[in-house]
Amino acid sequence: MVGYLANPLFLFVAVWGVAGASYLAGVCTGLFPAPRPLTVVLLLVNAVTFPLGYLTWTLFQGLEVRDSGLARSRRQPLTSTRLQWALAFTLLMGVLALGLILCRVAAIAAYFGVSVVDLLMRPVLLRFGLFVFLERAVSQTNLLVKFISLTSALFTIGFVLLGIFLRLDTTARRYVYLAGFLLVGLVTCLVNLSRYDMTVYALYLVLSYCAVSSPACRERSPHAARSLVLPVLAVVAMFVIVELLLRKGDVFDPTERFHGVLYSLYWSLASPIAAFNEFLGGFQGPYDLGLNTFYPIFKWLHQLGLIPPPDLLVYGEFIFIPHPANVYTYLRNFYEDFGLLGVALVPYVLGALVAAIRGRAGRDLPFLILHVFLLIPIIFSFYSYPLLPTQFYLQIAFAFLLFRYRLPEEQGEWNDGTMERWNTVGA
């Protein structure tokens, strides 16, 4: 059953079903205005084209006859020892990333003329400083930002590897790695005041854990969920801590704190579609022809001196419907670039891409990592477009450069015959 949680089509239907139902509930209660006809059309097009792209490529793969035995033999097998070395390396990169992030906090503190400790004790000022820093660095990337992206990309890969290790290893050492990654991740996200990053870390871990399927794993199925308790608790802790520091729930209901927190969670689900509806009402063009969808390419071209600096906000402009919102689903990026054609074509290509990669993810570790990475844009497609940071593409590059292993086919290839034959990402 856990395999369904790593199925792209299941995830797409689930997240858009929940977000769509939440939005409709807001419309029915009068919280949001009625959707425009264009909003309904674009939502329906999106709901059809992604599954169509996924199923089209799945059917194509089913009709294709191929012998994959030779492809499996070209890489060295992933073993327990190799995976533990990879985990230690990526955890070290996480520690380095945390150190660099603290250097960024020091730079922000100097900008405001306060001490680092004073800035950390004033989370609202810190959040504003991070916002200013990221907006200024979006085009003119300095060395500090580059090193943070490099080390953070490697640390993020570690959560995918950790999910695989938790699924296959049966010793207490898996909890040592789990505690180390969660501790570094929690501190990093707390310094950044980022609930989103902690959620993504946990999702990478859980999705890779669910993507691994083997007879040995199925024997442990009654206790399989225990390894996922700590990641879930870490996300809950991060939400609670940020709420206590920033009191974000008070924006929605200052008189009843707990109700305000719950309402803020509902708002995160429902408001992006409502914000997208309002965006469509005010959008007059012209289309940006790829800037919002392929922003990293424009950024790299600018750094090479080939084009002027691209004009793009890291965070969308706030609107009030009636509460503040600045995310508009991933459909805004596609529509702002190419109109209806973009809303139809890009989700179709994304669906076909994840279907094509899913087959190779059952044999090769780099493709398994890429498969898990591409599930995040699907999960957050109702919320925003997560493919703008350069770090996402660095993660993919590092996966294919540094972790070129094939998944083990027999017991002895994993750990001296203690594991049965296993595969990942089952049909």
C-alpha cells in the first residue's frame, strides 16, 4: 500500500482533489468569490492533461519490448556500505550548509546594524531580512549564495538516500542517521524560519521510503511505519515553532489561537486557487514567453552576460481575498508565459516525464532520486511552482554525477546475503 504514496498519478489526483474541494467549500460559504469561467476551464484542462501525459507514456512503455539486463550491469551495485558513505557525506554537506546559512544571517545582521543573537531573537526582522536578501540575490548571485545552493543540494539528496536506508536496513544504526539528518534539518529550517523546507525534507524521506519495494520490506510491513514517525513529528514541530515565533495564525483569528492555526492550514490549501482566479481577472498580458517557467535558464544567460537581468519576484505579490495570499498554483507560471497553451502543454509534458523516469527508477539509483525529486512539483502544484531555484537542478546533476549505482538485484549485492532480491518503484 505504501507504494501508492510514491505514485505520481495518485499524488496529483489527491492534492488537486483536496485543494479543489477546499476551494469549493470556501466559494460555497462565501469566503471566496465565484470562479471565473476561464478559471474553471484552466483547472479542467490541468486535471485532464497531466493524467493524459502520464497514461500516454505508460501505455507507450507497456508496448515497448526491451531487454534491460545489459543496462543493469553497467553500474556498480548499491551496497549498505556505499549507501552509508553517501549518507555520511551528504550529512557533512548539511552541516557546511548550516554554517554558510549562519554566515548569511551575520550579513543580514550587519545590514540592519544589530548583532546575530539579537537578529535571531527577533524572528519578524529576520524573516524580513531573508526576504530582502533573497530578492536582491535572485539575479546577482554572490559566492555565498552559490555555496549555500551547492551544499544544500547535496544535503537534500541525503534525505532521499536516508529513506532508502530506512526501508532496507534492519539495525539501530538507521536511527542514528535519521536523528542526525533531522537535527541538522530542523536547525537549518528554524534559522531560515522555513516550514516549507522542513516539509520538503520529510517528503523526500517518506517518498523514497515508499518507493522502495521488496520481499524483505514486505515482511517488515507491520512495523514499517515506525521509521516515519520521527520525520512526521519533525514537520509538526517545525510548524508549531514557527507559529510560536511569528504568530502567523493570528492573522486569521487573533481571538482564538488554535482555531487560527487550523484556519491557516486550510488557507494554505484553498487560497492558491482563489488567488489564481483573481490573477486571471487582472491579467492583461503580454505573455512572458518562458520567463516564469524556465527562469533558471534566463538567470544563467544573464550571468553569462548574454541578456539583461530578468525581472521576476521570488515571492508573488500579495492580494487580499479576504486574507493575504501570495501563491497562485503552478498554473499562473504557465498561463503568464504561454496562455491556455502553456496550461495544456506543460502539465502534459510533466506527466509524461515522470512516467518515463519511473521505469528507470526501478533499476538505477540516479533515476530513483530524480523520480522522487519530480514528485515534489506534483505535490505542490496546487500551491506554487517549485522549479525556479537553481538548487533543484543542482540536485539532479549531483545525483547523476556522484551516485552512479544500480539497485542491487540479489541478497549478496546488498549486505552479505541478508536481504532478498528487491526492486524499487513497482508497477
